[in-house]
Amino acid sequence: TYVPPAMMLKGNVNKGCQAQGKASIDRAAIIARPCIACRSSSKQNPHVQTEPHSTAGKGFGAVASVNVAAPADYSNNNPGHVASGAGSRLMAWMRENGAPAQGLTLRSPNAYLPDGQSRPIDMVVAARPLKAGEKVLSVPEHLVISLERVFECEFVAELLTTDKLSEIACLTLYLMYEKKLGKESFWEPYIKELDRQRARGSQAVESPLLWPQEELETLLQGSNLLTTVKQRLIGIQREYEELDTVWCMSSSLFKKYPFDLPTETFSFKIFRQAFSAVQSSLVHLQGVPPSRRFALVPLGPPLLAYSSTCKALLSWDEATRSVQLTVDRDYVQGEPIKAWCGPQPNSRLLLNYGLVDDNNPYDKVQLTATLATTDPLYQAKRAALQKHSLSTNQVFDLARAKPLPPTLLPYLRLAAATTVQEVAQVSFSFVEKSSPYPEVEASIRAHLAQHLQARTAAYRNTIEGDEAVVANPNSSPRQKVAAQLTRIEKEILQEALKNLGEEATTATSVAQPLPFLKLD
């Protein structure tokens, strides 16, 4: 079993921190082990070797300047070629460092580019016929990267993720510096494979965090995901600006890297690329300490496809101290293997992993209702909501299985109340009761219908237009996944409208203003 070389480090202030007048925290007796990082240019790092379609000078997982024009062919009849280059090196590296024989291997279907060229995207497939219940993947602990592994001290790992940086940002920073070591890094074969993937998921698409601004605004027009992406980018920018502080706090830990401060070494663009690549590769492990809950697992995502409906789950096995995957159904040789991604809606799957699952039972559209503090009955309404664990700024999930949440209409009835008596009469019982105020009921249903219709009209295409984009062989992978997402969202909104009843959707003139309620 391979044990990575350890380095005992003492807490000194690095020269970059001295220049800024920042003191580091003494982390005596902390052991630093190898990890992943970000590609630097060949001029900065002589260890980086230039390959075809090189992204030298960009973050690992950097997106090529040309967009993919059509998705990779993942059909069972055309599983692609056996992975060569980075993929075969990764498999060999895992075997050489104590990983057992796996029931899977890597294949390389092609993703086609507008200029007619193709660029392989590796994916995990069955190495032989597999039976349900068979363990096909086992990655030993020393080949898994987590914060605990990065910092070796669980206290330090938790300290750095409860203040300035998220777990993803901490991993990204550490991995970026490791990447600059080039072939001297223990993790170099894994890094090369991440480079080859270019932060793309199983549908040959990277996170919208990396999409050009104009394309982002166009493809996600009308979707709440557009706002979420913009907010996430602001958050990543803030974390980037905190990198130097964390670097100085952990100067003893990072002393092994003879490089400058993070913001002097990496641009925000490179950090964003690396952040997205790490994000698309994360596995959320259950039943482990917080410092190990987010892990990077060779042969895990993005090589391993995520699914919303399968029952196979990447999990930690304490007995063997390894991350394992047991398949939930039979697979034929060469068929892509899938793992459950957890109960995530498609908006989150696209944001984190660059994919959309048409059969996702957890999909939803969110609606936010906010009561104005200027409402004379605000306190009475707030107290009534608290009895039912609701708030004056409440997010409702319009889900595929239940497009009209049972508490939504009672919430609107409460918002429309104009007397204390009306507030007291609002029932949040899941059993639908006739309203004592029919005209008010008709008005709030019409008000909600107007909002849902406006939401639907805000999208760039109709449902039929989205279906045409998905069916068009000339549509790019980005266009296809965006159209999949917006089509599903509009279908949910339409189902919610149907649940309101035909009268509400046709008699919108009945809707009276609700001056103390805002719907988003």
C-alpha cells in the first residue's frame, strides 16, 4: 500500500505575507501530503508538458476556446475507444499505488466541434458484464483527496472552512499549487485526467459558471438559475479575494510550494476555472467527519456519470477504509456506469456538474413570497406563519410531483387578509377547505396565475421551441442542456397553473392588487 511522503513543517511567516505585514498562525507538527492543483503556463512551470489541444496557462479543467457542437455518443452500441493517454495513465497509476482491480474502465467517446474536429471526453464504463449488487469501484483512502488529507489536522481543516473560504475553495487553492509542481506531484496522473475533461460532465458540458456572459444570458433567460449563477460568481470572487489571507494563516502548511501569494500567482479567471473543475468532481460522503465529507475520488465524477434515478451510491466503507461503488442493476460490457447524485433538482445538477436529467423526480421551480413589513397586520401574520414553521420571506418548491405546494394558497390568503379576524380564519390544514370569502379566493388564485404566466412568458422559447433545440443535431451541448432545463421548468409552471383551475387562468381581470405581498 502506498503511503505518500510526509513533510514535517514548522510555522514560519512566508515572505509574501511579510510583505503585506500579515502574520501566520504557527501550525507546528502539521503534515502536508500531495494534492491536485491548477495548470500554469509552460514558461512558469517547466514540468508542464504541452499536448494536443493544450490548455497551458489556464486552470486545470480549463474550457477550450471553441464550443462543442454536438454531444458525445454514449450509446451502448458505440462506447468509444479504450481510453489512452491521460485515462490509461490514471488507471495504471491507481494500480501501481495499491488500488484493487476494478470492474470498470475508461472509454473515450468523441465530442464534435464546429470545425469538424473531435475531442474525446473520458467516461467510466463496465469493463465486463456486471450483475446488480456487484462492487465495481474501490478507491483506497490514500488515493482520495479531502480537507482532512490536505491539512492532516481536522481542527485546521474545519477552521479554514468556517470563516473565509468554503470547502471547495480550500481544495481548489491547495490543488492549484500542487498542479504547479507538474510531474513532481504524486497526483499528476489524476491532474492530467482533470485537464482532459476540461470541467465537462457526462453530457460534454461544463458548469454555466464558465459560459460566456452573452450565452449565459441568452440560454438561461427566464430561469432562476441565471440569478443563481450570478450570485455564485460573486461568491467565488469574494473567496478569491480572501485567498491571500488564508495562505498567510497556513504559511507553514503551504511552505512546500515555492510560489508567490495566490492572487499574484493565479488570476480570477484561472481560479474560477479550477473552482468549477473541483466542483464538478466532488463526491459528498455520508457518515464521515466534516473534514472528509467532500472528497475527490479518482474514477468518480465527472468520469462517472451522475443519475437522479439510480440507487447506486459512492460511499465510505470503514472496514476497508475506501470509497466504494456497488451497482444497482446489471450492465453490459462498455455501458456507462451511473451513480446517484442525491435529491438535487436539475438547476443544481447543471450548475455543479453540467448535466440535466430528463427523468429527475426531484426537479422543481422555486417561488418566493415576501410579506411587506409595512403591512399594518404584519406582526399578526408573522405570528400565524411561525405556528406553521413558515416565514415572512418564504420559498415554495413547485415540484414535478406536487406543482402546487399545499401551504402556498393559505399563505396567499393570509397575505390578502385585511383584518385580525380574517388572519385568524386562515387555515394551513392540508385538507382543502372552501374559503369563507369567495371573491378573495378568486382574486388570490388569479393573482398567482398572473405571476406564473409572467414567469412562463419570460423564457426565450416556448416548450415546443425548446424541444426543437434539443432535437436539432446542430445545437451545441450547452444549447441542448439549457433547453432541457427551461422546458422542464415551464412544464412545472404549466402544471401549477392547471392546479389553480381554469377560472383562475382565464379570469385574470378578477385579480386585485396585493399591496403587501411580493412574488418572485
